[in-house]
Amino acid sequence: MKILVSGTAGGAGWPEPGCRCASCAGLPPGHRRPFELVVDGVARFPFDDPPSGYRACAGGLGLVGPDGSGLLCLPLGRPVPVDGPARYDVVLIDLLDRPERLGELRRAGLADDRTAVVAVGLDHRVRSEEELARRLRLWGARAVPDGTVLETGRTPGTRPVPDGTVLETGRTPGTQAVSDGTVLETGRAPGTWPGGGCARPGGPGTAPWRALLLGGSRSGKSAEAELRLAAEPYVTYVATGPSGAGDGEWAARVRAHRERRPAHWATVETADLVSAIGQATAPLLIDGLGTWLTAVFDEHGAWEGDRAPVRERCDELVAAWRRTPVRLVAVSDEVGMGVVPATSSGRAFRDALGRLNERLAAESEYVALVVAGRLLEL
């Protein structure tokens, strides 16, 4: 199938005419046109009444071509379908609101590392093309220019490209320029990945094995951590804080966190992080190290008593972090901004968390500070 993506934006385009938001103001008019999709010049999305030789599926969102290849287009607000081919070769999906739908597709086996995942419905829900590209790298997806043709199969005149190739509409030295209407093949060649060699997070060398996200209160650090694993098929969320029993305001915070997380994620509430890491079989999101350390201080009566057990527990956590069998993303509070607590116990906690952050950062492939929702890589 030849899949012509004439437009890649949301219904109003990106930038949206008349919109003065920071995202739209930074782009020229017509930068991305409203989404439009035609297959082989004969089947137009939605696929409610496909021509002879084609089979619609997923309520008109999917199409199986004469060659047996499958295409799924998943717009904003539509749930992951339950019918269709065993696996889709190409998935065009709106990822800006609920990227976890891609994780659901992967969990169901409808998309895998051979599936070309292309983001569509692009608009001012993301602040820039650069931020869009960053998120898509995390999710194992990519964006393409308006007018791109994605092709399944082995058609003369197309060719696979090596892993790691950068296809760029520009003239940057060391990259490969492509013209409007370029055909990108959803490969059948050994060593290439559908859509040009992009690798999905989680594969060897494609994503940090250990990521530590630091930030102050309400900095956006938890949302960024969740974003990093949103498209994974299996994730365990490790909540280290109290459940909120007897504290209505805290319980409301916990409930908001639960409702924000993808429904297919597993949740474990524990302060035994060493066991959680050692027994993990899927990526872990730990939120957060500050509440974990608070629980450790409470457990050992270390606020006013002996703090040696706290140091031992931190040593154990650092060792578990170093030998983790799965990807880890952890959230921690940045306490080193110069405010000196008024009490001895407060100073002891600040010092212990600061040292723990420093030690885990030294053992991490990726560390960033989140400020006002913006990421500062360290």
C-alpha cells in the first residue's frame, strides 16, 4: 500500500488561523495542514466503504490492503480497537493527549518494533516542533512532513535506509535531505526498522536505563516521568507515599495521581524499593524518593534518634539502582536551593536526600531538573 499523508495537523491546522498562543505564533502560516489520508489513490480515510480488494476494520479506522498489509489511523478521542489484523504495519495516531494508547496497542500486540508509528493530529497542544520531536523519541514514534508517502512492501523505486539514518528536509551537513513527496518504506530489509531505522525506547542503546528527574514542588516532574514511559506496553508505578487515610487533602492528591496514570499500568504502594527493583519484570516509575526517605526516617525513628539505619537503607537503594534488571525512571525533590531548615531533623532530612540524589545521579544515564514544566538536562 502507498499511504499518502497529505496533511498531518489537527482539524484547524498548525498553526491554527487566528490563534496567538506561543506555539502557533512561532510557526509560519500553513506549516502543517489538516489531516488527510489517501491509500493507493483510491481509499480515503475514514475507510467506511473501501474499494474492491480492500477490507475495512476497526470501525472504519483500519484498512487491510490487497497485499495483506494493515493500516490503522487512530484520531483523538477514539479507543484502541479490538478487531483488525494480528499486527498493523503502519499506525497513524494522535499522541498529544493520550500517548498511552500507543502502549495499549503494543500491549495488545497490534503494534510492535516492526510497526511504523507516525504521529498525526499535530497542533498547539505541544509548544514546538522541537518538543514534539523529543516526545516522539521517547515513544518510539515520529512525525513526517505533509505530503509524505509511507509504503508497505517492496516497490521499485523505494529503498530501505540503514539504522540511525536521519531524514531531513533541509541542508544540514551530515544528514540526508528529502524532497516533498518522498517515499519512506516500512521496511522488509534485515537491519532496518519500519519507517527509516528509528528504534523504540527499551531496545538496546535506545533509551536511558536509569533516569532521575529532580524538581521542586509542583514543578511538573511527575508528569514528565509519566510522559517518558507513556507508550510502553507494561509499566509498574511504585508509589512510595502514604495512602491518605485520615487526610482528605492528601487523599485527593493521591486520587488525582491515580486518575492521571494510564489504566493499563500496574501500581504498587510500598516503601521497600530494594525489593520492588530487584523483583521487577517491567519498567518501573518510582514516585518519589522524597516520600520514600520520609517513610524510612519514620520507620527507624531517625528524626531525633540514630540515623545510621537511614544511611544503610540509602546504601541498599543505590546498590539496587546500580544492578536494576529493568528500566527505571525515578522522581525526587531537589532540596539544594539554599534554604536552611530551622530544625535539626529538617536539616538531617535535607542532607540525606541531597546525598541520595547525588549518588543516584552518578549511577544514572540520564538526569534532568524540571522547572515550571520545562526540562533542563544535567
